Amino acid sequence: MIRYDALDALPVRSALPALTDALEGDGTAVLVAPPGTGKTTLVPLVLAGLVGGGSARRVVVAEPRRIAARAAARRMAWLLGERPGESVGFTVRGERAVGRHTRVEVVTTGVLLQRLQRDQELTGVDVVVLDECHERHLDADTAAAFLWDVRQALRPELRLLAASATTDAEGWARLLGGAPVVEASGVAYPVEPVWAPAARPVRPPHGMRVDPALLAHVASVVRRALAEREGDVLCFLPGVGEIARVAGQLGDLGDVDVLQVHGRAPAAVQDAVLAPGRRRRVVLATSVAESSLTVPGVRVVVDSGLAREPRVDHARGLSGLTTVRASRAAGRQRAGRAGREAPGVVYRCWSEAEDGRLPAFPAPEIKVADLTAFALQAACWGDPDASGLALLDPPPGGAMAAARSALAAVGAVDSAGRATAVGGRLARLGVHPRLGRALLDTAGAGAPVVALLSEEVPREYGDDLAAALRRARRGGDAYAGRWTAEVRRLRGVSGESERPAGRRGPEVAAGAGAETGGIGAGPVAGSGGDDGLAGLVSALAFPERVAKADGGSYLMASGTRAEVSDGSGLRGAPWIVVAVADRPAGKGHARVRLGAAVPEDVARAAARALMEEREEVRWADGDVVARRVERLGAIELAVRPLRDADPALVRAALLEGLRQEGPELLRWSPDAVVLRQRLAFLRAHLGEPWPDVSDAALYARVDEWLEPELGRARRRADLARIDAGQALARLLPWASGEAARLDELAPERITVPSGSRIRIDYRDAERPVLAVKLQEMFGLRQTPAVAGVPLLVHLLSPAGRPAAVTADLASFWADGYRGVRAELRGRYPKHPWPEDPAAAEPTRHTNARLRR
């Protein structure tokens, strides 16, 4: 019996005439309706003709989450006075309730994508509703793009409706070809904000980690809310682990029930949350409760301010969920849950000042997530680079390139990026292409492990994948129940006949992967049992993450280092596969969150595409190192000295040594050092054709001045025997004839008035120095110069110590000499100190020698 009283109370009714007119006329529309107006429940029933007397149509409603899909179907069935599976049904991964007379089917966006890949025309479907499109999940964006293609090319009569509580309505309208925007008003009760930051600073989230101090604070705010306000409390937390911790800290609240709602919660718990409670309740929920679900009785929201979003660490080849600050838009959506039925209050566990610094909107998944599955969907759709898809945001080029590389590695796309037959099969499996490839390569035997890796494993299962597999087999919790259903589904879609869990070992006989033609083809075998199965499937799915123990950590084939926790069952294993990892705050290494021990032969076989044996000749530890290395990616398996290395590789290594350590590796005699200084002086003051002899310039022109000596060298000691001066002379401007003027323009020595030939110091290329005894310069009024540059004259005492420094001798004789004469004449009476040095006779002798 249809519950007309409940239907009539839904505010979206006022927008139905405009909405039906838009869909009848344009075939597309964007519906913006606040939470609680009935957009998810009443609109599909009206479009299907189940209420309101319209034409009978088949409607598919796509929801971003399984819990929302089930809840929407149950709510619509209740409004019709039926059970799910009659007029209204649902299909989610691992569960289906659809009958012959079903007119409204609620599916997840992932299920809709699978259906579109199998039947692009969506035969028999008249209307598709994309609900909660503001959440910008990647599957939802992809499904919208595919549906627009279907409408444009195959089925112009297919009606499309994008519906959301808060969204970029104009953007979606443009995406759907200028679709009309229909807005429905709702009953919005005021929600009072209460700012409740922690008294002490808490560490920001990093990876999956949340500061325990923040969770303790959230629990205290929940207790405060219970004491200060009436009604049920809805508390938003980022993930299942945090929900469990806060629930544990709340303990026994007496006559208050504590419920946990998330995607992994049992159906009975989900139903209890969505039904009115007999006692007061605290509902601890992830972002799944932001939209789609109405939790009756809620008057108070406690918001931790955190959310989980997908991220990719391209530098380490790791992807997964990470904890972030929730956006302001998410905060508004969460707060609105307190004002659905009456005025409410939201306790925000941060300060008002912090609120203004939060991001305005959550990042669209297409901008931050691993795009491997998306790229496969696009390739199977016939648009490998997704350039022709109607997307609100284009996929980042780098992420798409990484995705195509991963798809090529598993044989899902060809060299042009087009989907192969294997790619088509992988796209229909409903798991990540890497896991799908492992499933196919094990002929379905790997389904138990693939099922574990397809969904976040409870933290209490630990980081040892084999141990987690055994725990899931034992059952006893909601996760194990879902795992069992997923194993059954995967065995079905992979073509394996039904077998009791755990009866089949991980053996993959020769040729087992031949059908798929890729990483698993050939004789790969594990040790049997859960340990062998976990290691084999993980290695097939993540060959670049096979890792060898190296010191206190593990080195992955990708080059990334990973660490296991002190109490891990993986510790001490010579080889592991890192299935899930993150990077702790302040650490350069990854941390293994889920991995499996694997025999070396399985690691080698699964990652054989990364296997190579090559000659390595490089500059390391100050010399040429030549060796033959067998590698599995970045992992060295075997090393042998290389006696007859390729001369070209040796030369490249020597050049690298010169680049790192400079020309000082050569033999620099005093004359060679002086030659380089003279050339640097001429370059600085005259420029071309005099050569640049800086380290960088010499390295750039090494072929011109260091051959053939470099070609004969094999190691550092050979470089040390090369006469740098002889080699450097090759850079002199011989062709122009200027080389002959070297001694004229930059002489090594200069004759001073006493007749002595004094060496010029060119270490300072800007101003060379002439260090000479003061008495030898008597009578010289003009400062000596080279290449037009006056020398900086260091006038020395008879003991050879600088008495004065000048670049202007005439000025020194006139002014500075008197002070030097007064200071030194008494100390050195045997040497001449004339009153007029400019007219005196220069000498290098004492007075006694002069008298003789």
C-alpha cells in the first residue's frame, strides 16, 4: 500500500512539474535539491510512473556508495508498501535484489560502468539518474561522460538527470548540452555552530594516521554534546579505524546506544541507523552519512573535520587513501544533517579562524586518484586518452601516462593505447586492473586474495596478508561476510568453478597465463596454502613492489624502500611483496600496511619483466667501478667484476668523475697551474679567442683538450698521470695566431728596475700580483701592467714580508713611502732608504755591497 502521506510531505514535489517538462523537452536536466527533500526517493518513483500517474518507464538510479544504494532502494520500496526486489530493486557488488517487475533499480556507479561496457545502449532503460554528483567520484564522472556519448551517438531518447544537494549546477548543465537547471526548495532548520577546538595542539593528519589526541578530543565533545543538547548525535570521522577508537573511548553511555555506520557495517546495523531509535543514539559515521542517507532523530552533529580521499604518490609508485582536512562544502553538508527535522547544532572540533583556511571544495577524484581503472574504462570505450569524453575536469597528463604504462604492463592496452581482449576482460571484472590480471593469471585461484586487496582490510587483521586471509576464512565479523561474497563473485566472473575456500593451492601450471599472455604466463608456483597464495597473487598484481631485505628495511624493485613494524609477521622474511603502503610523517621510507612473504623464485618469475643483466660501468666512491649486475628492477641479485668493460662506458664513467670532482683529477704541475691562471686572466680581460678554463667550461670541451689521453685511461690512477698543462695547451688559439702572444700578453715573469725577473701571481684573474722587494723598484714611477691591466704591487721588506700594497707607484712614492721608511729604516739599517725613491738607483743588494 503506497504511503501517500509520506510522499506528499516531501518538498521536492513542488519541482516535479518543471523537472518532468525539462526531461520531456530536452531529455536532460540538472536537479538541485537540499537534503531531505525527496530527490533520491520520490523523483525516481515519479519518473518510473510508479506514483503520480505518469508513463511506465524503467529508471536506473546511480549512487556513489553501496550503503546509499541499498538504503535508497529500501526507502522507495517502503514508500510503495513493498519489499526491495519488487517494483524497486538494487544491485551492488556482491548483492542483487531485482525482480521481473522492477521498474526502478538503484545501482552503484561502479555497477553502472560495468553495465555500460557490456551494453552501451543500456537496452530497456529509459531514464538514468546520477545522484549525489557533487561528490565528484571518479566512477560517477566517468559514467556521466559515457552516458552523454550514448545519448549523442546511439540513443538520443535516453533521458539523463544529474541530481545533487549542492553542486556546480551550471557546470553540469554545460556538460549535458545546456540542460535546464531545476531547483527544489526544502525545509531547512537553523543549525547553530559551536567551535570546539582541542585545548592542546594536535598533529595534522598524515597518510592514514590521525593523532590519538584528536580522537580523544572528539570523544569528549560527543560527551559534551550529550550533556548540553537533546536528540541523537551524529559524529563524523574519517574512517572505520577512527570510528572504532572513538567508540571504545566513549565506553558505556548508559541509556545511549552507540552505532557505527560505514561501508563495511553489517546490513542490520545500517538498517538500525536509518530507522528511528527507541533510545537516544550516538551514530559514529564516515562521510557516507554526508548525503544520500537520512538518519532520523539527529539534532546534533559533531564534526572531526577530517575526511579520507584517494591520493597517488607517483615518486614511490604507491596509491591509496589518505586523511585530509574536510572542505568547507563538506562541513556545510555535515552540519545540515542536524537541521533536517528541527533546529540543531553542530560542534566543530576546530577553531573559527581555521575554518577560513580550509579548502572550499573537496578535490575531484580525477585530479588526485590513481587513474589506471579510469584509463582502462576509457580505452575500452574507444577513447584511450579520454580527450573526447565530456568531463568537468580533464585527467592530468602525468597521471594518465602512468596509468597507460601500468595498463601496458598487464597487457590491457596495445602500443597505441587501445584496449586488448585482455583489457576488455579486466574492465568487466569490477576490480583494479592489476588485481584483475592476477585473478586471470591464477585462473581464478587467487580470488580470496584479490577480494582482500579490493577493499580496505580492518586494521586488527594486521599487516601480514596471509594471516589476514586466514582470519577472513574463519569469519565471525561483517568484513569476513562481505569477503566471502566477493570471493564467490570473483570466482564466477573469472570463470573458475565453485570450490570450497582454501581447497585449491596457488599452483599455476605452465601456460596457465597463456590466455592472457602477460606477467603470469609460464610456470609460476608458490609453496602452497595461504602463504603461497598471498605471495603469488600479490607479486602478480604488484611486480614492481616485490622487495628484498636490505639492512633494516626492504628495497622494492621500484627503488622505494619500505619498513615493517616491529611486531609484524613479515619481519625476517628474505623477500616480501608490498601490497598496501603509506609514508609516515617525517620519514622517507614507505611503511608496509599489508604485505606477503614470497619465495625468491616466485618474486623473480612474477616480476620477470623487470629482470635484466647488464654491464654497469660508473664512477662511484672516487673511481671507475665496472661490474656485471643481475637486477630485478632496483634490487641487485648478483654482482661480478667486469674485466673487459666497454671502452665507451669507461669513458662515460671517467667523464662523470671529471664532472663530479673537476679537472683536479689530472696531474697539475706548478707550470700547468700557472698556465691555467694566465689563461683565466686573459679570458677575463680580453675575452675571445682566449679560452674559458673554468671547471664547467673545461668539462664541456673535454673532447678538444683531453684526447687522446682520456681514451687510454681506465681508472682514476690513469687520470692522475695525465699532464694537465700539456693537454690544456691544446685550447690555445693556435688557428688565429694569438697563441704566440701568450708570453707577451700574460708573461710568467716581468723584469723590474733592479734587473730581477719576478714571477707574476695570476691567482686573482681580475688583478694579478707582483710581489717584489721595495728597493728593487726604486726609480720606477709608472706601475707595471700586463695586457693593459696594472699589476697590484706588493712591496716587500728586506725580510720578504709585505711592507705596502699599491696599484699606483707614483702616488706611493709621493705619500706612502715616508711612513714605510720611518718604520723600517731602523729595523733594516743595512738596506738603502733614500729620501727620494723615485730618483734613486734600484738595487737588490745591501749598502755594504753597494759600497764595494
